[in-house]
Amino acid sequence: MKLLTHEDILQHIDHPFFRLISDTAEELGLECYVIGGWVRDLYLERPSNDIDIVVVDQKKQVERPGIAIAEALKKKIGKKVHIAIYKNFGTAQLKHKQLEIEFVGARKESYDRNSRKPVTEDGTLEEDQNRRDFTINAMALCLNKERFGELVDPFDGLADLEDKIIATPLDPDITFSDDPLRMMRCIRFATQLDFHIEEETFEALGRNRERIKIISEERVADELNKIILSPIPSKGFVELERCGLLPLIFPELAQLQGVETKNGKAHKDNFYHTLEVLDNVAKATTNPGDLPEGNGKWDSPKDHALWLRWAAILHDIGKPKSKRFDPLLGWTFHNHNDIGERMIPAIFRRMKLPMNEKMKFVQKLVQLHMRPSVIADEEVTDSAVRRLLFEAGDDIDDLMILSTADITSKNEVKKKKFIDNFIAVRTKLVEIEEKDRIRNFQPPVSGEEIMEMFGLKPSKEVGMLKTVIKDAILDGKIPNEYEPAKALLIEEGKKMGLTTITNL
């Protein structure tokens, strides 16, 4: 954080757009303040293009002051700016190049117990700041000429920024009960900014946690995704667990917590192991632009990083259902990857997450996440690596990121051995890919050609012959080429009693 002087603030807001807003406000007899996140990020030296302007009409001469000033600006600027007006909410949004500016009249709010949608009425700047979620989001900078750049900070948000504290402006029980989504936002801001939640505010999270049930799954998932994309996402999940929100919004993850001991044998706490894996993946995806492109699968590098991190969160989600105690082996979690893969659609559906190729990507990585470790724990054979490439396809690089992140042993000797073996697997992957072109493997001889060769209709024999080709290539018995594959087909067809009717 940087403590800004008035001169520093003037340098930042002495922008043609802010000056134009200031002039327009004077002409209409209105007060204008830039408020919220943009002001907060100014002090934190974080880039922000989303600007919220609250407009105060002291003389009560304009019906919707936020819309009035936006429309006046549109007339001055012309076609270079796009305006969207939301009369029901009394707001307007201007888009100009990289800037998005939202105008709203100052208001006060009251809430119904069963809804987070407030009843609003015109209010003063003070009343508008009272309704804000956190002190660091309630600071305002005046844009009127006589007070241009003056900070209005009634709740000492600047001090909380300096002390790295998340606190509510008023009673946190009222703040969270009125709009329970603020509980998710509280933890999200603490995670994104690496701030501490003030003690009274944190205790209110626990007291009001059941109120989260009135919030739509989409809104909760949106905040959860922002936590996941934070630099150290585990911080947010720890806070969600501590205040009791996690079992309500993500029970499957909460069920990973705990250590059970039997006959003197204990398993690791899979909740904290999962968070360590998540943080490891987050470190590996700090710069999402470095991730593989994924053949157009992703909306953006950030989108790619998000779903890779979701795979980290869910990689062991099947362990509670697969946990068994074996007197000889101790605790086992056999087939937890299969169980986890099958659990994912229900989780995504409930959370209103996309039920498309992004979910399938997460499923694939959860299913395969142990395979590189199994290969690395044994002799790294060409055949095993070919099969890994075949099954992972274009997602092989993401799978290796996840599997490497999954190495969390506290035994440094064991950990180093695994990492060294992973290096051998990665080297072999490159060699095999260059030599055999296994990624996104397609059989050199298609099913249609096999049917034509032997005069077959679609049948299990066709499937068996395709499998023979695939296995022979993956095991290195023949190269991934047409002529060797055709010769093998003829040979295998004879063994099955099939007659070749054409040599193609």
C-alpha cells in the first residue's frame, strides 16, 4: 500500500474523463464521488478499469441523478461512448475504450429477511457509504471542482488498508444478514489481498453462515472462483472451513477433513493435502499465459488456470467414499480417482458450473492424476509413456502440472526421488511424442477400412481388430504407420478365421 498525499491523488484523477464528469456535475448542480474498488485499488497500487460513481442530489431536483449525469455525458462525448441505462435500478453504465464507469444515485437500503434484494430510496453520501460491504470499499473521492480529490473516509478504511484488515462499516451481523453474499466477498477479499478478517467481523461469519442458503448457487460459485484464482487460494478455503461456510457450500470438500487412526496407523488429512496441491498448482499457473493453449478449448489463459485449479481441488474428492482399513496395508483409497470422476457432474450441476468440455477436462485430470506417479515409481518404459500420452492427449502438460503438484511428502528424500523420476517421465514424453506421434492418436487403419478389408458389418470383430492395432502401437510392436498396421491386421484376421477380400 502507498500512503498518497492530496497531490498524489490529484495526479491519478486528473484525467479528462474525471474532469468532464466534474464539469457536468457542476452544470447539473449535483455532487459526484468516485467510490469503492477503484479508490481502494488506487491506494493498493493495483490496476482497475471499473469505476463506480455515486451521485448526490442535495436539492432533490433530478429524479434519477445517476442516469441524468450519464446521459449528459453521452451528449457531450457522442458516438465514442456506449451507454446502457437500467431505469429499474436507477443506474447507467458508460463504456469508453478500456474504461467502464457506472453511475448511480446515492441511496439507502432496507432488506427483507428472505431476500438479498434491497428496497432502496434516495439517500445522502453518508447513507450510501453506510450500506457498503467493507470499510476499504466505502472510501470516496470527491469530483466536484471545489473539493476535487478530497477523500471522504468515515469508517477509517484507509487505516484498515494500511493494517490489512477486512471489517464492515457497521454491525457485521446486520451487514451479513442483510446480504449474505457479503460473507463470501469477505473471505474473497481477504484471500485476494492477503488481508486479515477483523475478529468481530469473522465471528459474525459463523453466526450468520446459515443465511448463505438464500443466495443462488451461481453467485456463490462466482465468488468461489475468484478465491480459487487468488495467489494463495488455500487461505480462502481455510477461512471458509473455520467459519462453518464450507460444509454448506461445498460439503464434499469439507468431508475430506480429519485424520482417523486405527491399530496405530493413521492416514493424512486429505483436506489440507488438497489445499497444498491447490497452492502448488496456483504457483505453477501464476502466469496463466504460460499454460498450453489447449486447441481453443479455453476462453482465456485465466479460464484455463481456473479449471486446472478445479482439478486440483477435486483430485482426491473420492477418498471419503473409498476409504478402507486393511490390517496389513493400513488405510487404502482404492479407485478414489474413478469415484471422484463420477462425483464431478453432480458437484458441477449443483454449483451451476459449466457442464461442457471444461467439466470433462476436470474429470479427465481427476481420473488420470495418479498415472504419472505410478510410472515414475517404477521403470519408466516406452509402453507406459505411450499409453499415458494416448489417454491424456492435449491435456498431458496439464496432467503433469497436477501430478507434480500432488507430490507433497514431508520426507525430503522420498520427495526428491519422485521429482527426479518425474523429470525422467517428462523427458520420455517428449521423446515418444517426437518419435511416435501418439498424442491424440488416431488408428492408421480406420474401422471403415477394416470392414471393407474383411467384408464385415459393424461388429465386435471390428472393435477387436482396432484394439489390436492400438495395443501394438502403444506397446511399441509396430510403428504408428499405415503399412505395418495393415500387415498386422491381415495376420490377426487370419487367426480369427476372417478372409481378406481386398488389400485396399
